[in-house]
Amino acid sequence: MKKILVTGGTGFIGSHTVVELQQEGYEVIIVDNFSNSSIDVLDNITRITGIKPAFEEFDLSDRIKTADFFRRNKDIEGIIHFAAFKAVGESMEKPIEYYQNNVVSLLNILENMKAYGIRDMVFSSSCTVYGQPDELPVTEQAPIKQAWSPYGNTKQMCEEILSFTTSALPIRTIALRYFNPIGAHESALIGELPLGVPNNLVPFITQTAIGLRKVLSVFGDDYNTPDGTAIRDYIHVVDIAKAHVVAIQRMIGEKGKSDLEIFNLGTGNGSSVLEVIQSFERVSGEKLNYQIKPRRPGDVEKVWADTRFANEELGWKAELGMDEMMASAWKWEKALASKK
Ligand code: UFG
């Protein structure tokens, strides 16, 4: 059985990916420091798959602990590196923490890949690297725009580090640029954990509907889009998780064509904020309380993925649509409420 290290494996995308990996027959070891997740996730993964993943708790930006971990786990055959901070707004206030956590942890992992001859890594990147693209749908060849947040800058820097490192060393990586991952596992045992007031649209919608928040603010209805609200490419987290399994299989199976490959992970469909709300109301039967508010600083107007390269070259395609995303997000919110 091939052993895969999943960093950040108790987080939102990480936990869904661990489930898919185990179901495909991989042995998983998770490293996480629970900076944005909970230890219960390990039990919930086990409830879904029947297999308890191996687990170690430490911070991957700690060079000594990371080296010690790899010294004890020389049989790791591939790495999926999720562990990172991800809140755009927070990164503006805590830039050093973002660079420290996101960039240094990548360097520590690469140092040990080199030391122990671990060749393959999948890296979590983001469509944030495109900023507001000049052409839509956006392809992987679109120019990288100047980052406006430390968070976005860490993703750009990490991609550049991977580009130079993979050219110089026998290391191969696939960087997956996520669009907007939402939804939850159909079991409602894992999903996005709410810590504080959500920044992202879908957790805010479900928390408003369940009564945790009074009203959803729709940030801007004066964009140059059909209904005036901003457009994103929302994608089901389980589709994202499956892409990671395909990516790791591609590298282990020697199918990669270059040292660093980059793929967009989106559905190719853009949805406006109002369309997301309508889908939520349709599948939940709930009426959502929302108000139009001014634009949120830093938001782009519209972005959705050109998925042809991922579909054709990676051989992966998102399968779940907006209503399935919203139904699973709502089921998860209700499951969280019933545990309180
Ligand atoms: N929105 C609202 N009200 C809210 C929250 C969001 O109207 O309460 C709107 C936003 O203005 C935006 C859309 O819903 O138009 C989606 O917002 P999210 O915060 O859910 O997602 P973003 O597209 O802003 O952010 C995502 C990722 C980031 C990444 C960014 C890159 O969460 O990690 O894409 O553009 F950096």
C-alpha cells in the first residue's frame, strides 16, 4: 500500500481528500497542528472509511520537528501539502505569520523531500494568483497578476519556489489552483468548520439560514455582470478532493509531462452571488434574509475557470452541480446544529 503524507489533513479540503485517498486504497498519514481544525475530524474520517489515518500533531514551519518526522517516516511515497493559512483579510493584519506559516513550511518539506528522495508532491494553490483576469474563462497560461494580499502573495511565491526547485532537483510537483470550494461530504460527518464569523459566502449563507447570523450582506450589486453581483466558479469539495487523488496517481504512475504541472480546479461555470442564494433557497426550502451592501474591498468582479487542460490532460472533471453543493452544505450545517 502506498503511503501518502497529507499535511493539513484535518482541514476542510484535506479531510475530504484523506477520505478519497483511503477509499482508493492509499495508506494516509496526516500532519496537522489544528490551527484551523479539530481533533474530532480524525474520528469522523474513520466513521466514513472504517480506517483510522495515522496522525501526528506539530507545526510544519518548525524545521527541527519536520526533519524528525521525515527521519521516522522514510517510506512516504508522495505528499499532498494543504497545511497553510487561507484568510485573505487576516493576512493583511498578520503578514509575517502568513509568510512564516505558508512559505517556511513548504521549504521545510522540500528540504526533506530532497534528503529522503521523496519525489512527488501535490501543492494547494489558488485562482487568487490570476487576480481579475483579462480574459474569461481563465486558462493556466494567463499572466499572474500582482498579489494584493500577503495570502495571495504566499501562493505565488510558493509556485515560484516549486518552479525553480523542481527544475534543479529530482522533485516533481502538481500545483492545483482551486477556484471556490464549497459543500461537504454526503455523510455530513466532515465539512467546513466554522471558527468565528465566516468570511466566505456559503458558510455565511447556511449560518444565516440556521439562525446563527441575522442577515447575509451581499457585497455589491453594481458589478458589470448580468444581475450586478460578483461571479465565481464554485466547485464541490469532493470533486476537488478527487482531483488530488488523480494528481498523486498521475505522478506515481509516471504520467506527468513536466516537473511542475499546474491545473485549474473549477467547474467552468460562473455563478453570481444571487444565483448561489437562489440555489440555496431552492434546495433548502428556506427563505434567506439578505441585504445588498457596498462592494467588499479587494474582491474581483468575475472569475471562472477554463477547465479543458484539467479535463483532457489530468483526466479529471468536476461532476457535482450548484444544487448538490448547496444541499450538502445545508445538510452539514444542520448536522453541526444537531450536535450542539
Ligand atoms: N460574499 C458576499 N457576502 C459574504 C461573503 C462573500 O456577498 O458575506 C461574496 C463576495 O463578495 C464574493 C463571493 O461572495 O463576490 C465569494 O466570496 P468568498 O469570500 O466566498 O470567496 P472569494 O472568491 O472572495 O475567495 C476565494 C477564496 C480565497 C481566495 C479568493 C481568490 O476563499 O482563499 O477566492 O479570489 F483568495
